[in-house]
Amino acid sequence: MQPRFKPTVYFRQCVGIDIAKSTFMACLSMLDAEGCSTSPIEFTNDRHGFNQFVRWTRKESLKGYPLCFVMEPTGVYYEALAMHLTKLGMTVHVVPANRVRDFAKYEGYKTKTDKIDAYILSMLGCENRKLKNWAAPDEQFASIRSLCRLRTSLVKHSTMLKNRLGALTVSSFSDKKTVRICSAALDDIDKNIYKAETEIRNLIDKSEQFKEAVRLSTTIPGIGQTTAAAILAEVGCFANFNNHRQVVSFAGLDVVARQSGPQDPKRHISKKGNSTIRSMLYICAMSAIRFNPKMREFYDRIKKSNPSGKVALVAVMRKLLILMYSVCKSKKPYDPEHSTKN
């Protein structure tokens, strides 16, 4: 439905998009002296849904005035739509989850649904003129990221088959054919892991920026070349981040509090971010606690105030990510003395 008011001198319009795996909710808001917004509408998160969405946007938005699209970095689900809109010449903003949450809190929104989230994103875009434009990732970075994700998946399958094979070898009822097939499948997976790792190394060598970021990241004890490459591929070597808080939020490691009545608020990480980064950081944190004395000291200090080992481990994960951001932005290797001053 076409808006029934004429824009004043100050006029902005924005589409907020709340994205899930299979669908996304969109809401168009317009901001002038009166304000206006359409009812949120749902589309499928695929090529057909994208085309429907673009037609709907062109029909509902006011011609002759700038239009932007705002969304959150929900794992990998936002990327296809963001890429589609960017190729059409649209202005896309991917806003960190913590910034959206702060805006919603400031506006007084406590209820959280897909429709409300889409509306909040649209209003954030209308009221904020300083949002950074989203840029499609470098093709080489995207290839490294894809291969790193494939390698992670293959390693999981390899571990599963190794456990299965171990159980078969000690079982009294194991069948030789089953063992042979399982062994062959495991060999194939391990060969593909090696191929993926080789291709990842080749791609890293072709990019001076990525190679330098990996070199700096691996100066941090606990972070290896494989995990560094996987994390850096997910964050694009931190090129689109202005501060470490944005990176922490992107990874879903930002702390949120939920309170009900007079009870003390329960604090936990949002997990509304990139799960691949969190899984890689978990591996790094476990290694850092064992082999990095400074990180072990930090872990023990957190654990003293909070007996839950999980809280301390997450704190180490967050610190490692911030350290990676710091060394890559400063282009200086890890300094153990500087890293523990806070």
C-alpha cells in the first residue's frame, strides 16, 4: 500500500529485515514529522523470495528518495540476500546484534518477535545516518571460508567414524565387512581433509593481507594456523569492524542479562552470531589454557570469582578474539605483557 502522506524536508525510509534459515521478515518504515511503517511481511529465504521482496519494496517505497536495508549478521543466513541487494545497487547495512539490542532497549521494546525485530531494524535505519555500508566479501576470502567450513565438517565426520571404528574393533559382534567399509570411508575423509588443508594453504599464500593476518594471529599462544585461518575467513580479516565490541557481538560472545521481577539478572552470552567462530575459539581456548601461562592465570582468576568453568572458558574465548583483532589492526605481534593489563 502506497504511503498516504507527503514527505517533509527531513525524510528517510528503510527496510528492516529479520532473517532466519528458511524465511525472513521485512518491514518498511518512513520517518518524517509524522512517521509511518508498513505491516511486516514474510518471504522465503531463497531466490524466488528475494525477487518477490524486491518487487514488494519497489511498490511500497516512495520513489525519488533514498532507501536502505538493515539486517543483523545472523550466521550465514543473511549473506545471500545481502549479496542479492548489493548486486542490484541497493544500500545495505549489516548492524551488530549488540547495537540493535541497545537501540531496542533505548526505545523501550521488551517483547521480542520476528515482526518486532524487523520493525526495530527499520527504525534504526531511519534514525541513524552513520551506519556503515556492507560490502561483499573478497572472493578469495570467501573461498578460504568455504574450504575451512568444509574441513571442519569433514573433521567432525572423521571423529565420528574413528569412534565407530573403535567400538567395532572391541565388540564381540563386529562384522569384518562393516569394519572394512568403515575404515575405507575414514581413509577417504582423511584424504579429503588433506586436500582441503592444502588448498587453504595455497589460497592463503596468494593473499598477502590474509597471510600477514594469519602470521600475526599465530603469535598468540593457543591459536594455530588452521584455527586462525578459519576465524579470519569468517571476519574478513576484521576489515569491516571498527572496534572489538563489534567483533565480539558478531561472534555471539557478547554478554546479555535477563531479569524477572526482583530476582538477580541472569547473564549469559547472546549466541546470536557466528557459531563457526565460537567453535574455533573453543579449540583455541582449551589450548591456550594449557600452554599460555598468561591465559591460564586469566582463566584461574575468572574461575575464582565464578566457580563455573564454562564462564571462565568463554572469557578466554572472548579475550583471544579481542587479541586477534588487536594484533591484526595494529599489525604488531602478540605482547604477553600488554595483553593482561586489563
